[in-house]
Amino acid sequence: MENYSADKIRNIALFGHVGSGKTTLAEAILFYTKAINRQGRISDGNTTLDYDPEEIKRQMSVGLSVACCEYKGSKINIIDTPGDFDFLGEEMSGIRIADSGVIMISAKGGTSVGSEKAIRLLNGKKVPFLFFMNRMDEPNADFEAVAERMMERYGPSVIPLSFPIMEDGKMTGIVDVMNRKAFSIDKATGKFVEFPLPEQYNERVDELQEKVNEVVAEADDELMEKFFAGEKFTEDEFRHGVHAGFREGKLHPIYCGSAFMNWGIDFLLNCISKDTPPAGKKPALEATLPDGSTQMVGCSIDDPLAAFCFKTISDPFVGKISIFKVNAGTLRANSTVYNATKGKDERIGGLFFLKGKEQIATDCITAGDIGAASKLANTDTNDTICDRARILEMPKIKFPQPCLSKSIVPVKKGDEDKIISGLTKLADEDHCFTVETNPETKQMVLSGIGDMQLKVLVSQLKNKYNVDCELGEPKVPYREAIRKKVKVQGKHKKQSGGHGQYGDVWIEFEPNPECEELVFEEKVFGGAVPKNFFPAVEKGLQESIKKGVLAGYPVVNLKATLVDGSYHDVDSSEMAFKIAANLAFKAGMTQGNPVLLEPISKVEVHIPEDKQGDIMGDLNKRRGRIMGIDADELGSVVNAEVPTAEMLEYATDLKSMTQGRGWFAMSHERYEAAPPEVAEKVIAASNVEEE
């Protein structure tokens, strides 16, 4: 494949709800442009972009994938993104490098939750987008009703630039609004045959053209004057206005067809090649220099190299594949570049363009284009590689934070290291999960965005790295404390021939809410306990607080004061005083009215306004306290404090309650005394586990 200039390259990302037809559309485009010679089907597991075993098994995309094709002198890079909300990070990667977006909507239902979320993200990043109304081949498809709802919801920027010709409830042709042409569909091949525009569509075309003219007029003051004077725009003026309107987010065209049947693909490709902004017209990005200052980086082949790694694929057989968008300059094969993020040189071997998993070798990747390199030693997702003549870092992708945690255990004992090793490699691909071993609960905890993501990770561990493991509920890190001041004795005396063991301490234990850590003091008079044994007493207490008397959880907010004791000239030792301190601790905890403390989390729930009542009611059921309500671009932000134990499955529950529209952030706030009924259950469960 030849190298194209930036003004001939379109980087188009596909968005929409899971099952909306994104991958099928990509397949149809690749087939129509002859990039592939056979159109695959999701149900057959043979599409170009859903090639991962997980995607074939689940019949859905779980990762971002790229394919390139050529159309009428242009190169189109298709970026296919997953629709499931658990893979939001992949969608954000696609938005980061896309020049334009195509949002899939259903001719039967219109925009769905996935498309709504994509629209918000695209608007937030100021990425222009258009709509493709899919599934016009299916019964009950209603283009006009769906288009009307979309225009009401999103305003005058949404304009159909094609609409179907329907006969007996079936699509038989299509009308090209811009050029006032009509085409019939060859049902066998999906090809269009032009015929005279039927008279009954003239009024509809006039109405839609007038709306487009209004958008075009807003692009330029001279065009605005011409519009109000009733003069017609020239072809150049019209195209200029359409480009400006699309680029500035004032025009979001609707195209229609069927990706499965290959209907309307040519219309869509014409729009992409003529009306969407090429890579060379994308606004300059603000890069960061080593001294902290910034510099705007435009898409120019004449500037020093600046390329951004937006996706990494980790394959146990092929190795690591790094996918780049070159923002400026030229990335050449068999060259040495500088990784500005890591501060290290990187040797580039072979370069290639991607068509799913197929690699098309190339000697270079130029500004505006997307390509890949394999087996890079230092480069990961979010890294910038550049020329040493201009060291800078491009803006990074801000990935969502994990909010659902599960314990992960191997089916076969001893495979813990294999799990860590496999997940470390999978983390090259997915930056939206974490894994750590909790030093307190001794559990390995896997955290991600949602249940589907975690299940996919477990499946990938088995298929790629031959590690069988299971997910379970993570243990909640409870704490224990006392509620009253007590003075207790701890005495250890043992005689077994020869030197014995003797340690005797009197310790005052009291609550200390100001400090979670153990505070140790000594107020011993008259040498009842020699000073050289004070450290042993403190050490004995530090070891003891790791396990409380109620359920074996660490003890917090405790002050211990050594006030008295006794010793033996021969039999006393550090070990004896450590044991005595431990005995005193157990007695003090038992007599000090012990209480179980549960962790309380600060929670921010972002939801549509119409879900506010449901969410607040649900948080109350979880023993939460509503602290306030704010507003954001989604609708409402409910601020609450909720026991952490009640939030273990909240990511899944919130997704269900809001149909995927809501999201939340959670952080530890403090510990509070658990209600008696909660404490009883936790203590009982701990006792069973001990047995």
C-alpha cells in the first residue's frame, strides 16, 4: 500500500451500542473498497476486525482494532471500538486519535445508551461525527420517525443527507439529498442504479437542502449575506460550508442503509472521503516540552517526528505490537527514535499498516497516518516517540478508573505467579484494570470497570497463558477498636528447669480517635520495669494489634501506657515481656468494650437527572448517607457516604439501574462502628473461616 499525504487520509472511528453493527459496517466498507475479497459475518466468527478468540466466542468486540482501505484516491483508516461499557477505555483510545466519528443507530429504535455516551465523549473532545442509521433491511424499520426524534433531541445540526425509498414497508432505494438523485437497490449485490427522482420527494429534498444551506451560511459572513439575499451557493462554496459545519460540530448528517446487506455503503464512503476533515486539517495538539512548557503540534510531514502510541496488543506467540498515530514528521523502519515518556531511545525494526490481524509491510508511516511496529522494548500505550531534535510528549489518554473489585484465585495451587505474570502482559493491552495482593487479607484482588471486563480477563488468562482461575468476593478490610479506658495486667511466668521466663506488665489501654496508629507511652516509676524492656513491650503490642479479639482484624485508634509491672533478675527477658504485653493486650481488648469498625467510602454517582430518585433510594438501602447533589453535563451528581461492604457489586447494579448511563467514583473516607447486626455477621463469618 502506498503512502498518502495527510490531506488524503481519513481516520474514522466507529461508535455505538454493543450489537449496533459497527464491526459489520467496517466489514462492509472493507469489502466494498476491495480491501478484502469476502465479507465475513459476526455469527460465523470470520470478520476482519473481530479476530480475537474472545471476540469470536462472545460475538462482540472487546478491544479496539484498526483496518485500512483505499477509496477514490483517499486512504481510510477504520478504528472499530467496542460498544460494551466495560471497555470504555478502548472507546476513549479511539476518540483520542480519530479525525471523525461514525455513530451507529438503529432504524428501529434510534439512539441507544451506547450511542448517547459516544456523543457525549465526542462532543467533549470536539471530534466531529455523523450518523449511520443501520438495519434498514429489517421489518419495522422507520427512518422518518427515528430521524425526527434525533432532530428533536440534538437540534438543527442533525440533518438527513440521504433517506430511504420505501415500498410496502421495505427499502427499495435511496435518495441523495445533496445531489437530488434517486437510486434503486439491487437486492442481490447491494449496488445502486440511478433513476429520475420521483416527484413526491422534491418537497422533502427542498426542506433538507434548506437546512443544510443554513448550516453552510453560518460558516462564512459572505455566505450568510448570500443566503439571506436568496442567492444560490456555488459548488465550491457549498462544499466549503459543509466542511466547516461538520468540522465545527454544526452539522451531523444522517445516512441510512444496511451494513449487513451492503446498502448505502457507497453514500457513506462518499461523505467520508469528501465531507469529513482529513488528518491534515485536524486542529494542532498541545504537547508538553521537557521544561514543562507547551508547544502546538500540527499535522505536517516537514516537522520533526511526533508519534503517539494509542494501543498495544500483547500476543503470546507474535509478541507485543504497538499501534501509532503519527502526528508530525515521518516514522521510518529500521531507525532509532526517542521515547519522550520513558526518556529512552527506541529501535524501530519493521513497520506495517494493519488490516485487522493482517500486517501490510511499509518502509515508513507519514504524518496523519496510522501504523504499527512489533517488539518494541520501551514503548507502551500513552507513550510519545519523537525526534531528539524536538523532544515533547503528546496529550495522553485519560483512562477511566477501576470501580469493581473481585478476588482472583488459581484453580491449581501454586499458580499465583502465573496469574500475576499473565495479567502483567494483559495490562499492556488494557490500562483499565489493576491487580494487587492485599497484604492484610492476603487476597489477590483484580479491579476493573465492570463484570464483563473481568470475565474476559479470566478467559484470556486461560486461553493465552494456560492459567485457570476463579473470581470471588473480595474481603472487606474491617478494623477493631475499644470504647472505654481500662487498666489490665499481663503476666508471663514459666519455670522449666534452669532459667525460667518472667515478664509482668500493667498497661492502661484507651481509645485514641486522633490517630489510627498505636500510640505507646511509659509512665513507670521506681524501676518496676527496667527501661531496656520498654522496646520489647512496645514490639509485643505492635505485633498484637495486627489481630483483634472480635474477628481477627487489625486494631486502630489505640493508646497504650505502660504504668507498672515487675521483673526477675535472672528469668526476665525481652521475649518474656513481649508475651506479657500480648496477654495484656488481649485482656485490655476484651474488657475495653471492643467494637468492629467498618470502612466508609465517599461516593460520587454521575447519573441522568431522571434517575436521581432511584439512585438516592438505592443508596439509602445500602445504609448510605446523601451528602449533597450537584449537576454535571450528564445530569446529576449524587454525593454520598456509604459502607464499603455495601458497594462491592455497585458497578454492576448501577449499570443495570441506569441502563449503562451512570458511572461513579469511590474513595476511602474513614472507619465507623458497624451496626450490631452487621458486626454479628462479620464475626460469625470470621469464626467459621478460622475453623
